[in-house]
Amino acid sequence: MFQKETYIRRRQALKKKIKKGLILLPGNVEAPANYAANTYKFLQDSTFLYFFGLDIPGIVGLIDVEADTDCLYGDDFTIDQIIWTGPQPALRELGEKVGVIGNTYTLFELQSVILKAIKQGRKIHFLPPYRSHNKMQVKNLLGVSSRALENYVSVELIRAVVSLREIKEEEEIAEIEKACETGYRMHTTAMKLCRPGINEREIAGAIEGIALRKGWGLAFTSIVSEHGEILHNPHYTNRLKPGRLLLVDAGAATDRCYNSDFTRTMPVDGVFTQKQKDIYNIVLEANNNTFRLITPGVTYQSLHLEAAKVIATGLKELNLLKGSVDDIVQNGAYALFMPHGLGHQLGLDAHDMEDLGERYVGYNDKTERSSMFGLGSLRMGRELLPGHVLTVEPGIYFIPQLIQKWQKERINAAFINYDTVADYLDFGGIRLEDNALVLKKGCRMLGKKRIPITPDEVEETMRQEAEF
Ligand code: GLY
Ligand code: MN
Ligand code: MN
């Protein structure tokens, strides 16, 4: 955790943004994988972690705006538990580390505080719970039905939390930089291991080991696949074949749970074919061009469309698309090849604050989410502010099922050369993802060194021996 002043300051800032009432912030609890004693690796709720810093299951934060008090509710370990867990600090001691002094109570006491507030007609602010346990907990505390729960979610609190968490502080940026350092090691190791005959799982396991050695572990389940055209492919079942491309989308989380999120794509043989390089360089230019354009005040939606223009221009030169670039982009024809968004915010979550609702995180009154195929998948569309941390992740994919559907239904038929597309059906996919910090003017790429990205750099790295 950070120094206690960080958490005190963050809670003070939150109280300033909420007019009145109680702010209920439940942390996560252990979740059984297949039986109670075999739990998933514990991951704290990011908003609880942001305001209360304790990476420990079973604690609830409660902030009283009018009384200006910050409280923690949780049960100290019993001797029967300590036999299994070893000595554990009392909640009172934990509270002191994050600036909650003298305001720690048992979970049992929380119910009566909430009931009293309800009787007094006070507003109880809470965020949309995304885990079953937390849904039950909030529903039981407030005495509302599961169905009604979402009606009581506090949009005022969502907006306040987003406005604080989306602007990264110096110490948060330093953490993300650390996650980027680990990401560098993970991706260069993947490049060094990649060769025909190796199993995807050997590479996935090696990079997961690096993430664990350096911090909390993986930011999310890595994608390590010679089927890069399957956008979120969590399986590592293939033995890499000559002629294929390997796509690796992976990031690390630090001990304080800040994340990186990078993607690189490499030729299994260690050398790109001209056909692969032609597509690769279009994606690389879309990535580089986005970094040239990121600056406060522009919308990320407009930068998605700029990336789409780069892709449309490149694919036109390869005779895969036809017509004017503006028409291709306006009609969404490029989305056959890039059906996802240009990026998302990054921080305590890999998709930062996605649990709070993308319409509040990635969009606002000025920028609405598009309903168009492709652009509609963009998670972050709003205007950029200094302190935003974002991913930049353009890609080009040849998804046989999607191509077949569009061809059959003549979707955007005027713009697509299906005869040429037919030569690419077994190409796979390319994505190149880096992480950006928006500055007062322009942006900065996060990470001390950029992960090798030009075809020459990738090929050179692939010639090196992996060290563990
Ligand atoms: N792996 C998910 C993403 O890059 O957004
Ligand atoms: Mn990614
Ligand atoms: Mn990403």
C-alpha cells in the first residue's frame, strides 16, 4: 500500500464530491473455485483498494459525508483461523496504516448503522456490485430485492469515483511504469522462446512466471495464440507451426495491483514474410500515428477513426479494400478487419473501472458511444485529459466466419475485394498494443524502453536466447 496520507487525501476528495449521505464501499471476499478451502487467487475490489488500500478479504469501508468519518468494518481472525493462516493484524492496526484511526468495527455492527441511516432517510451511495457475494451483501444490508438493486446504484458516486480514479497521480504512474517493466520482460521472453514446434502453453507459462516473480502476477489471462484472429482466446492448445504468426497480449500487475497491457505479434519462423510484413506495418503505423495525436481535448473516438483511416489506406494499397478512405471509414467497412476499439483506460484494472459502467468511464454527455459495428466496441471514446492512462491497440484480423457473413449478406460490399481477401483467410491476426500517459500537451509512452516493435527489432529479439 501507499503511505496513509494518500488514502486520507483520496477519501477527503471523495467527500467533497458527494453532497450528503453514507458511502458504502465493500471490499471483495475470498471466492471458492471448486470447494470452500480452494479459492481463486484473491483480488481486491479496485475502488476499495483506491480509497482504503487494504488488500485483505472481508472488509467493508463506510464513509459518512456529513460527519466526516471514515470507518472500516471487518472481523478479526479467531485462533481457529490463525492456526491455518498464521498471525494476522487486528482491523484496528490495519486501519491505522490507511489513516482510519479509532473507527474500526465488526461486520455485525454495520447492519445497525445502515438501518439507522435508512430510518433517518439518509442516502446510501454504493457502486454497481459485480460479484454475487457483494450483490447479496449490499442487497441484505439495504433490504432491497436483487432486481431493485441496480435502481439504487448511485450515479453521483460513480461519477465522483471515476473523476478521481481516471486522473493518475505520480505514485500511481510510477506503479504502472513498474508493471510496464515487467511487461517488457514478459514480451521479450515470449519473442525469444517463440519458434516452430513449441507449445503456446510453454510461452504462456514462462511469461506468467515472470509476472509472478516481479509482482502480484498477470494483469489478466494472457492471450498467447497462433490464432490471433480470435480476439480473446484464453486457450494454449497449439504447437506453433511454421508460417504462422504468434500474437501475445499480456500484462503484469504490481504488488499494489497496478497493471500494464501490451500486445506484440511475431512470426513463428523468426522472420516475417513480405505478406505478413505488409499487414504488420499498417498496424504499426496506426499505433505510432495514435501516439503522435494523443493530447488533451481530442476525443479518443476521433483517434479511433484516425487509426481506421491508416488501416483503410494500407488495406487499399494491398487491394483488400476499395473506394475512398473517408467512405470506407464512415461506412465502417474497415471494421471487417478491426472489429474492436482502439483502447481503454488502464490503472488498478486492466480495463480500468469497467465495473462502474463504460458509459461513465469512457463516455460522457459530450461523447456518445456509437452504435456502429467496430466503433461501438470502443471502450474509451471521450475527450482526453492530462493524467489519463490509455492503451493504444490497433489490429488487423482475418476472421473467416465474419468475412463469410459479410460476403454472404453483402455488407459494405462496395468497399471489399473479396477475391483478394480469400488469399488471407488463414493469415491470423496482428495487434500491437502500447500504453500511453496523456500529458498537459501530447503524451508519453509508458515503460522505460519500448518493447521491440519494428519488424527488424522483433526479428533481432527472436534471435536471442531467453534467460530465466
Ligand atoms: N486483453 C484485453 C485488452 O487488451 O484489452
Ligand atoms: Mn491487451
Ligand atoms: Mn488492452
